[in-house]
Amino acid sequence: MNTHKRQMALRRARDTVAHAMAVARGSGAHTVSSAAPQGLAHPACVPGPGRSCEHPLVDRDLNAALHRYEQTIRGRFEAIEEVLRALSARQHDQDFAHQAQSMSEQRLGFRWPDEALDNAWVSGVDMARLYAHGTFRAIGRCIERVDADQAPWRTRLPVQPDVLRSCGYHTVDISPCADGRLQGLLPFILRTAANEGVLLKAYAGALFDIENDVSDWSQRQLERIVAGHDPRLDYLKVAVYHFSSSSACDQGCAAHGSQDHVAIAEAIARLQGLHHAVAEQFGPDMAPDLMLMGLDTDLDAIRIHLPDALGRIHADRFLDSASLYRETVGMESRRALDHIRQAIAGHVNDLGGLGTRGNEQGMQALAGAWLVANLSQIEYVIEHHAGRYAVIGHDEHFICAGDLLEQLQLRNQFYYAHLDTVEEGAADLDVGVRIFTGLNTRRGLPLPVLVHFAYASAVPGSRERAVQRGRRVAAAVQARYPDLHARGLLQCEVAVSDRRGREPLSFVGLGGQDTRSH
Amino acid sequence: MNTHKRQMALRRARDTVAHAMAVARGSGAHTVSSAAPQGLAHPACVPGPGRSCEHPLVDRDLNAALHRYEQTIRGRFEAIEEVLRALSARQHDQDFAHQAQSMSEQRLGFRWPDEALDNAWVSGVDMARLYAHGTFRAIGRCIERVDADQAPWRTRLPVQPDVLRSCGYHTVDISPCADGRLQGLLPFILRTAANEGVLLKAYAGALFDIENDVSDWSQRQLERIVAGHDPRLDYLKVAVYHFSSSSACDQGCAAHGSQDHVAIAEAIARLQGLHHAVAEQFGPDMAPDLMLMGLDTDLDAIRIHLPDALGRIHADRFLDSASLYRETVGMESRRALDHIRQAIAGHVNDLGGLGTRGNEQGMQALAGAWLVANLSQIEYVIEHHAGRYAVIGHDEHFICAGDLLEQLQLRNQFYYAHLDTVEEGAADLDVGVRIFTGLNTRRGLPLPVLVHFAYASAVPGSRERAVQRGRRVAAAVQARYPDLHARGLLQCEVAVSDRRGREPLSFVGLGGQDTRSH
């Protein structure tokens, strides 16, 4: 990235920050602004005279394709608010309904429900309803267009299923925090293709459910044994905590009160808990491999904590992608790769070896693959977000509860809580709703909640049960936040999808007719 | 059983019925009395001059031991109401607290909480609270004394783990209806020892949770593969519906509106659903064997529906233990056994063979073992309950929600709903609460709800998670029935136990200090 481009990016970022701060002042908010502090040096690279931030191992074409994708997706959601602002000024015009539909069709690609417009002349338009409707339509559009949207980069991601297998893992089960800033983890931060070998279940504070994980683990193991797959392949569990390098006390993990040491200690305890649970039930040789990962949400740089020879994970011992970027940015690509491999080998040596089940080489290789892949993301943030995100805090547009929407993974686009019931997932939802109370509802916008469950189309009744579960969860969400619900500030939708993709995503409503419409 | 003994039993039963009807009239209840109709012939045996009901295959010593056990357990619960009635008359006496404690210690073996008695002279005793307290103490006592109570019959039960294994099953996973009349299923009706190879999870209408079952199934299969156990052993899923032969329209399954054909059809659909779900995920050769069972709750006689050669289970094709009893009561034991074996073989032949995975002999043998074992229970009801239970309807003392209390399984002692959350188990709880609204709360007595979860003591944090889950479920139960809760008519307690028996049962309270007291 040359100096001119970087200066342009910095200027764009400064404008965004200034706008964000003006919005914060205008809204009378007392919270600390989530705009990034000015003048903080980037820990990985500061370009200057004679020095550019162009790392030899970065895939610039991939970055460009991902950036076009990011703009496309964000554009779909941002257009909703723009259109609604324009409509707001005309809601008492005689031909308002006609104007609204034609503007929406042109700008957003869909029509509003007629009955939501017809009575605008009496009591004004229900903007909260339209906003939520538009958000759900935008989600639907992202799913419909996923092939076209993602074709330019999906197969170009460096960590494909064969890489995971060559590292000795048939399944990588990742639990990041539910925080929106982690929701680009797979395609952006780890450059890892979504596929059958990757499970992603987010929980507030990365505090995943051990019993649920034991169930997932045993089903995957059994499937493989039954199918006669390579018995040397293993299961890796990864927990991902996060922190903000520029605003540690305010913009860390909300579930842990932005106390990084608590977030790390609890993630380690949860990983060890899973290990113990499997070892106790199935024998000590069966427990999955473990890895802890940290994410600096300002920069998208990662830390990887590998288990030492005794299987212990240490809060203060990790490999850091920002350091590796800095150390290798000026090198030729082969030397840079060697340097990174040596750094990993040295770290493993310091740990006295790795506590894996005979797969030390594979775990090392996977750590290396993710660290190298992440260098591209560090430079992505340098190039397209001035090195540090303009909005380092929350900026989510909706909450997704239930199963992951695999086809839509993007930073700060949504808050995602993996759950089967609100009763068990209440803590995860509460954190999400608290965050939104400081975002949308402060601006008078509603909080759209998409409840999504996947089903197996080959199993009779599976879709019906997913629909029932979704509606039950949506009702429980409304019951948990009665005040927001009564004021129209909580707008739920239920959607289901087939695990094998035969039905990509259908909105099924809250309990009326199952329309199977998108 | 000779004619004299039977006449005595009949007289006792008539007295009980008369009492129950008087109670029903006195309470002004408009529901149909649940006392058994008079004069209805027993379908298995009517003793008369020269004809006794003494089947050659019945274990009379076992019946006697089980009857003593039933009386002991029921006595512990019935004494509570008797003591409270006595206390009620004295609650304004000067030395009431002293009298109450000494009567309770003498009759019930425990003391009431002091603060529950001290203010009796002001506003009267909170009888609902004492009743619930006494019920939970009686449960605790049954668990404490389980070894002494059950020693006379536990090892004498004919269906021990080796029988299940010899029939080709490492696990028998049984889902009866949550109805209290089915809660003696294992030790009484099927004469089957509770053990690691038997899972029992009850649901209203026997509508078990397919996803939960797939998880249980896969964990059991994997445990066995990992441990290198006999790969020829298989997993059997049994659903148990029920009906009332004397009062089909009123005393059938409440969850299905006493419509037997619906109860049967839905149980069959659920079994097939499980089969499909496993076959789809793990391959068609892996799906568990299936069996449907019906229980006549008037007589404790069973029907066994075996799958035909194509794996279909038919609502109207079954083996019936009452018929087998009648056909063989006069025979010598070897001939009776031969007759039953031939009846089963003939039935299997009519079905064109059995749809099992190469275990036709084993499934036939298990059906035979249960049918023969059930003959003893038929005679138990003839001898000790005049052939048909005096109270054919509901008479539960409490609800148990969560995991089964393995050590306490007795007809109509409690309503048991297997659940992890109230959100998913709401339908099961609603049926139970509706039943109790017609029992205890109509008499002004509260509904005690024991929330119980089992944990694995070897796994760090497992007990703590069970306690948290229990308290979360108890809070959700209170929130679901706010009116009963506010009126003190719903009294919850939370208990946990170690799966391996290191901590048999501890009451841990609703959220205060964890006392580990019994």
C-alpha cells in the first residue's frame, strides 16, 4: 500500500470518526465514544517516507475482492435507513404509498407491505416496522445472492478444508464471543472457508456450553467412525476471546466488563472443562485438542495460545500476528515464511512441546496457516480502515439467535448468539440487547432479532420441528423484553434453512401461515 | 390367591372407592370420579368356586416384597397429611411449636423449620409450606434408605442387565408418558432392574424429543465403540403409551385428550422419526431397534407392538399380557412358558418376521421376558388392589422435572417430566400442573415440584452447572405459573445427584447458599 493511498484512507477514516462523534454528541449520549483515539501508532506497521505497508505474504487480490464484498453487503443494509429518511419527509404526501414503493423497488429491490403504508396519512408511517422489514429483506437478499457475491473470493481463501485435514483435523469447532466485531472471524480474520468441517457457535464471553459441545463432539466422532474415515484425524476446539488495544477498559468484552484477564481465564476454564468432560465420559485418550485465540478488535490481529506439553494454556504466552507482521514486513516472502515458522517452532520449544494427542506438527501447522492468513487481514484493515477501525466499538444492525447464518459473516453486521432456548441463552441475549440499547434504540430504531434454525430436510418432521423451535424462541425473546416489545422496538422474525442447502433460507413468520417466502 | 384373600382385597378396595367418592362429593368437584366402576370383570382372571388366580409363572415372594416396599413408601408420604391434620387443630395452642416438633419427630422422623411454627399463634400455620417441606423430606428419606428399602426385591427382579444383553441390547431407552400411573414401569410393571443399560425419560404423551434422543444414542454408541465392547449389541428405543380399559374416554392419556388412537399414532410417528433421524445422519444400518408398548393403567397389563418385517409398527397388532395370563393361568409352568413362546413366535410369523437389524431372536426374547415378568404384576394388582386399581385416575403427590430419580419409581407417586428447560418442556409441565389443579390444589394443598438434575462428579464444574440449571428451571417454573406461585400453591425445590452415586441426592435450595443437606 503506498503512502498516497494510505493518506486517502486516513482522511476517510477521520471524516467517519468526526461524523460518529457528532452523532454521539447530538444524541446526548454519555457513554464514551467508540471512535478510535487519534494518533495512536499501529502496532504492526506505520508507513512513512521510504516505508510502505506491503507485506510479502499478503494476498492483495483477495483483499480487494473481500472489500468489494464488504461494501456490497453493508450497502444493502445502509440503504434501508437512507430510504426511510427520505420517506419520512414525504409520509403525509397524497401519493406517499406510490412514492414509497417505487423508491424502495428502485433503491432496495423490494416493495414494502402495502398495509404498512396505506394509513400513513392518519398516524404517520410505522418506521420501526419498516426498518425491521427492510433489515430482514436485506438478510434474505444476502442469502439469495450468496453465490454471486462470494464467488470472487470463496475459493481463494487460503484455509480450505484440505488444509484443516492436512493439519490433522476433521473438525474445527470454534466458539468466538457473540460480539458483532467477531462475526467476520472465518472469512476475514482467519481467511477460512465455511465448510462442513468447521462448526461455529458464538456465546457471550466465548462461554460455550460444555454439555452441548460434548454432544456435538460425540456425534462428529461417531459419524466418522461409522463412515470409516481416517482415524488419525482429530477434533480441535477453539475459544476466541477479544480485546481492544486502544481502549482496553471500554471496548473489550461486554460479557466480562471489559476485563481482559477475566475473559481469558474464563475461556481457558471452559476449554479445560470440555476436555475433562470428554475424558471422564469416554476416556482420557479421547478428549479433543484445545486452542485459545485472542482477537484485537481494533486491528483484527490475532493471538494464538497453544497448550504446553502438559496441556495447560497460559494467559500470557501466545503467538501474536501483529508482531509477526512487523518483524517480517520488509522481507522477501520465503524469508518471511521461514521467520514465522521459526518463531512458532521456538515458541513450541519454550512450551516444552505441545499438549496434543500426537499431533504436534499438525497443530503447529494450523497455527502457522492462521497466523499467515491473518497478515492479509491486518493489511486489509490498514488499507481499507486506516489501520484501525474507525468505529472500534459496536455497530451491529441486528441480532441473530439460534444457528449460525453461514452465508453471512461480516464484522459488526450482527450480534450472534448460538442457543436452543432463551432460558439457557438468556445471558447471551441480555448482553446483545444491552449493546443495542446503546445503539439502535437510542436512535429510536428498533432492534431486529432474527431467530434462525437449521434442519435436515431428509428427516421427516425435522423442518417442522425447526419452525416450532424458532417460533418458541421468538415468543420467549418477546416475553423476556416486554417493554421493548410493547414499544415496537423489538421486532422478531423466524427463519429456517436446510443444513444441506436445499432450502437456503425461508422466513416462516411468528406463528401464522408458513409462507416459505423470502 | 385364594377366594378368601381376594374377597378381603375387594372389600378394602370398595372402602377406598367409597371414601374417594365421598371426598369428591364433599369438594363439590364436577369432574368424573376416578374410582373404578364396580362389577367390571377382570379381563385376565375372575376367581370363583374352584378357580383361583394363581398363575404358575408368578413370583409370589417378589410380589410380597414389592408390596411391603409400596406400603413403606406410600406410608412416608401419607403420614405427612395425617400429621398436618392433627397439627391444624392445635395451631393456636400455647405450646404448639413444641407439640408440632415432637409429633413430627415421632411420626415423620424430622423436625419442621422453627420459623415456620413460631408465628402460628398470630396468623395460623402456613400449611402449604409445611406440606411441601414434608414431601421433600419424605423424598429425601426414600433416597437415604433406598438400599434397605429395596434390598428385599432389587436383585430378585427377573429382568437384570444380563438379560438385556443376552437379548442383544446394550441400552434400552424407554420413554413412557409423564403420567404418574406409569412411574412404576421399571420395577413393577416390567420387573426390570434400574441400571446403566436402561435410560428412562418420560414426556407428556410419550412424545420424546428426537434431537435429544439422537444425542443420547450417539454418546452411548461412541462410549461402547471406544471401550471396545461387543459390537453385536444394539440400542433399543421403546415408547410407552397408556389407556384405561374401564374408563377409556376419561382416564386415558391427558396429553392426547384420552384418545387412544391418537396416543398410539403419535408414539409410532415419534419412533419412526427417531429412526429416520439416525439413519439420515449416520447411515441406514445404524438406526436403533424400535418397540412400542401400551399400558392398561387400570390393571398394569401391557401390550407389545413389534415392528414387522419392513420395520412398520401397527396400532392394532400387538401381544397382550392379560390375554396370555388368561390363556395360561391353569397350566403347569413349563407348558405355560411354551404357550407364551409359541404365541410370540406365531405373532412374529404373522408380521412376516421382525424389522430389527439382524436381532429377531433377541427382540423376541426380550418381548417374552417382559410379557412373563408382567404376569407377576397382573397378579400383584389382583391380589393387592382387587384386580383393578381402586383409584384408576391420578393420585400423584408431587411433580419431578429434569432427570429421573432412579431410586424412587412407584405408580401414582409423582408425575415425571424429563426436560432441560421449561421452554422446551412447557407442554409436559402444563399437563402435569393441569392434573394437579384437579388434585392437590382443589383440596387447598400445594403442588410440590422437585427439580432434579444429575451430574458427573469427576468433571470439574459439572455439579455447579447442574445446580445452576436446576435453579434456572425452578425460576422458570415459578414464572410459568405466577398465580399458583403467588398463592403459595406451587412450592419448588432443587436437588442434584451424582450419576455414579457418590452424592445420592442433595437439596440445594432455590438460589441461596448451597447447603448440601438432605
